[in-house]
Amino acid sequence: MPNMQLNKVPMPEACPAVRSRNFEEVAHGYSAEDAMLEAQRCLNCKNRPCVSGCPVNVKIPDFIAKVAEGDFEGAYAIIRSTNALPAVCGRVCPQENQCEGKCVRGIKGESVAIGRLERFCADYHMQHAEKTTPCKSDETSVRVAVIGSGPAGLSCAGELARRGYRVTVFEAFHTAGGVLVYGIPEFRLPKAIVKTEIEGLQAMGVEIALDTVVGRAVTVDELFEEGYAAVFIGSGAGLPGFLGIPGENSCGVYSANEYLTRVNLMKAYREEYDTPIIHAKRVAVVGGGNVAMDAARCAMRLGAEEVSIVYRRSEAEMPARREEVHHAKEEGIIFRVLTNPAAISADDDGFVTAMTCDLMRLGDPDASGRCRPEPTGEQIALDVDTVIVAVGTSPNPLIRMTTPGLDTDRRGCIMTADGVSTSREGVFAGGDAVTGAATVILAMGAGREAAKKIDAYCREKGYRDEKNS
Amino acid sequence: MFKIVRKYSLNDTTDFLSVYAPRIAAKAKPGQFIIFRIDETGERIPLTIAGYDRAAGTVSVIFQKVGKSTIKLGEMKEGDEILDFVGPLGTPSHLDGYRRVAVIGGGLGCAIAYPQAKYLHEQGTEVDMIVGFRSKDIIILEEEMRACSNTLTILTDDGSNGNQGLVTDGLKQKIESGAQYDLVIAIGPPIMMKFVCRLTKQYGIKTIVSMNPIMIDGTGMCGGCRVTVGGKIKFACVDGPDFDGHEVDFDELIRRNRMYAADERHARDAHCNLMKMANTEQR
């Protein structure tokens, strides 16, 4: 008999006043009892709308049925068969627009808490299971190079390893994980979890080459010369955009990428690390996406007195997840909507003293379907000492500049015929490098899809025959 | 991990270091740089490549022990390993097709100017090197620079080598006495590059400078290294580090490089005090 409670079993969370000053994880996760109770809310629908909402098609009702029975390892195995990084997805996926958005329980009341259950299973597995995923490749296996160790690359590498390929992942930074380690903060996604997931892939035989910038130290063509049969480009969208307003190069103006990298990857919030960062008192974060929320919440945790989100449209148009906006507000972040930066002023040493903004109103819908913001003619000056610009990123040009014949569009995104096959034979791509900045799970979906195409390609080319599969 | 294969001092504050990094050695070109990180809690610090040996797989850097990370690097010995060493980063310098070039180096900047002069000299370009140091005691690479230039002019701020003056004085003298340059390369402190560019602009000589801003990743991902060139934002790590010196906003670069001056002083002093205490205890 299903649990017909209209609301999700609540997620235990740290108190906003306390958590807004530390970097510990905000959401504590379900207990086994919570998870079983919530799992019983699933109606196990025949047509499974939730599965169609998932970019990697996790067999959601099946794993939830296992959770309801208390077979958590069984549930984990089902998730893991299509999702390489469940502990990550359970935390950062925008479930409300995906699986949970399609859940029939959401029509009357709240949807089943699929994300929380996924996270529970992954965490349970990490705490209880021995790492037994076997390595299926050896010295003679077909080699595939994966560029970038973010969600797309890791998911592609995991799927290829599962299919018996010998995979090397090339990472420019000194730590693997891409946006999972430099972008998403510790309090949303503990780095120990990312590390464990990556160690799981390494146990499957995936090799990770850190400190290696493809496009500089080695090119895509040289990877083929080194003996890789195929190359997957999952280099993300890491090039930060700026506002193009006067004063933007003042000291104390950061791209969100720089600010978050200093905090998350380089651990500027920990005393024992040498990473410098401006310990700001009054911070303006420009933008309305998840990255803006992450930057604002980091600034608060670093001890700022006042942190505001400055966004040119209204809250309804904000691309950030509702949950992120809600958490940010709970932590005391001020939302200045319909406010558009016009200029940044600085003192004689070049340090930020204020940001002048145009006050906006909403006009007619634009090409994106969202109402276009228009200046009202009124301005305000915000008294700030730090400005963090979180207005989006585009793909890094290093690989397209050094790979002849790789077609890209005018935004610099790699063009594909079928979502993952590029204009170069044997070169596949996925994630933000193809789509422009999007979500972790879409990148993972593309990585997995590319792995299947790479497998098909290697078989078609005769690099790999059925015998050694 | 990256092993230090050779290390020695050039003067009291400047060290030479060669690291086994075959992937970087295979690709490095003049004008490119590396980023190192000594250990898990260290900063990522960019240093321009001073030389490379493709056969031996080694890359060398010359650095001044001015902050915590470079002081710690200076304390390491041959055989020790550096946790991270990534490169070659940045766009290589365009050095082909010039007839006569003046290469200007200021202090540690000579370590970066030297491989450029060497490359030009090997291509058959006539090279005049004009370099400046605070005083005679801290002159580095004198023999190396002499070997790769047609003329070498060394100036000191205090005149201790018998030739007092600034590099701009040396350059002006060369130009006034009839030297026809189709390029000037200026590498050194931003203030020096600024004044060299001011001079060469008067004579209408194309001038390339090498930027040394604060950066994290070196691949275009943080934007911390942005400089204004010709009124536009450029990233020194991918668009540079070489830029047309007549277009660079040097004052902005100087301000941005001071962004963490207080933290840097604090970290350096704390580290030095710690070392002093350790040395006292050993005694």
C-alpha cells in the first residue's frame, strides 16, 4: 500500500544562521527510515514518465522499489547501471525540471523525492560497500583519450571502462572533477564525494593524467599518434564572460569562475592554504543562475557583512534552481532584481568602492521568451568592495584553435551531427563544450551517449572485434 | 610529481631550476610559461620558461625568491619533487622574419628576455641586448646574454658596474646613434616596460612586451589575468603573455598586480619567521 502523504519526507538541513558561516554540507540526507518511507510514495506507474525526464534514463521506479524493500545496495546497482556519478547527481541535478517534474504525484501535492533517494542510495553504498567494481581492460585493450575530467568526461570514461576500453582522462588542473571541484561549493557537494566517485572509476582502470593541458602540451592529432583509437572532448564551457562596463578591471572584481576556483579548488577559506582572496565586507554578485547563488553563498561564508544578488530581470526569470534561491535567501542574501550594473568605481589604488546600476522594468518578451528588461532611467549606487561577475561562460578556445577540421559555431561550441559525433573522424564531444553552459546531468548524458558511439566506431573500424568484448 | 634535476643560485635572491617534464619540454617555445604548485596547500604560481632541453626532457625556470611560494621553491633541492608543474602555457612569441631587434631586459626579466634573444640570434637576426639591474651584485646570465647578442649593454641603477643608467637611456643612445630596429622586445617590471614603450612610440618602433599578471589556471578559465590592450579585455594566459606594448594599459596592470600585496607580505613573513625559528632550534 503506497504512502499517500502529499508532501515529501522533509530533508534534514543545517540551520541557516549557522551554515551561512561555514562550508559544511547544507542538506544532511535521509536516514534509512526516511528513505523507505519516501520510497513508499512511489506509485510505480506503468508508463514511467520520470524515466523519460532523466537525461541518463535511470530506472527510477525499479530502484525506488528496492529502497522501499530496504535493499539499498540493490537500488544502488540499478542506478549505477546507467549513471556513473549518482552521489553527485542526487545532490546537484535540477530534478524539479527533470524526473520529479514528470512525477504523477506532483500533480496533487509534491513529487516523489527522487533526487534525495538517489543521493541516499549512493551515500549508503559509499559507507557500506567494499569497492569491488572490477577492471575490465588490460594492456592490449583499445585506448581512448578523454579530454576533461568534469561530468561529461567522467561519465564517458566510466561507460568506456565498463565496456572494456583502456581510458586516459586528461585534466588541465591539479585535481580531477572539473566543475564538480572548482565550481560547485563544498556545502552543496562535498569534495570527498567527488573524490570517492573518481576513485571508483580509477579502480575500473581509468587513468587520470593531471596537469596536462590538451591544446598546449599535446594536441588532439598527437593523441591519435600516441595510439589512442578515439578522442572524446569534454572540456566544458570554462571561459568567463564579463559585463563590458567601465571599471570592470578594478581590484576586487572577479569572474565567478575565479572566485569559486579560489574558494573551492584552492580552498581559500582554509587557513592552512596559501590561496589569497579578498575578504570582502560588501559584495555584489551579478547574475541570476546557480553559479551566482554559489558565489554569493561562498562570499557570505567567507565573512561578508552584506551580500546581494544583482539581476537585471525579475525573480521569475532567474535561471537558478528554486532550491538554490530559497537556500540563498534563508542565509541572508539580498536579492536586488531589475537592477543592471552600469559602472564600477574604484579608489586611487584601483580597489572597488561602488557599483552604479540602472533600475529596470520588464518589457515585451524577447527571443528567449523571457520579458526583456528596459532601463527606467533611474540609477542607484551600491556601496560594495567586491563585485563577482556570474553572467555565463563559453567554451574554452584552446582545443578548437589547435584541432584543424573541428567545426565550431559562432559561440565557439563544437558542432555535432548527432549530439556527440564531431566533424573529425574518431573525435567525439559532449557536455558544455557542445551545448554551452548547461547542467551536470546533461553533460553526463552526453558523455555516456558518446561512449556508446565510440564503442560502435571502434567496432566498425575493426579496432575491436566481438571476441575481445 | 615533477623531479628537480638541477638547481643553483644565480645571486642571493635568484635561483635557476631545471625540472624533468618531458611533455612540456617537447613543446615549449620562447615566450611560454609554466605554473607550479609545490604541495597540496600551495598556490599556483606562473613562471616563464627560461630554457628547455627536448632530448633530456627538462624545462628550466629562473625565479626570484620574493613570496612564500618562491621562497619555498628556493628551499627545495635537486632530487626533490614538485607536486604540480603544468605547461607550456601561453601563445609563443612571434620572432621570425626580423632583421635587427633590440631586446630589453630588466632584472629578473632577463631570464625571459634571454631565450627570446637566443632564438632570434640563432635565426640570424642582429640582436642588441640592453639590460638593467639595480646593482652589479645581482647581474644574472651575463655570459649567456653576451653569447646570443651582437652587442650587450648592461646598465645599473647605482652605477656599481661603471655604467649607470636606465635601459631607456641605453636604448635611446643606440637609436640616436643610428641603429635601425624593426622590433623592440621589452621584458621586466611593468614600470620599465611602460617607459620603454613610451620611448619607442616616439620613434615609431613596434614593441612587444611580456605580461606577468596574477593568474590561477593559465588556460583562460579564471580571467584573473585580464589586461586592457587597445581598450579591450585580453587574457594574458591565452591571448598573451606577449602584447603590443603601445596598446597595453600598464597602470591598470600595476594596480592589479598589487591586489594581494598585504596577504603576500603576511604569508612571506609568517613563512620566514617559521624558518628562523626552525633554524634557531637546530642550533
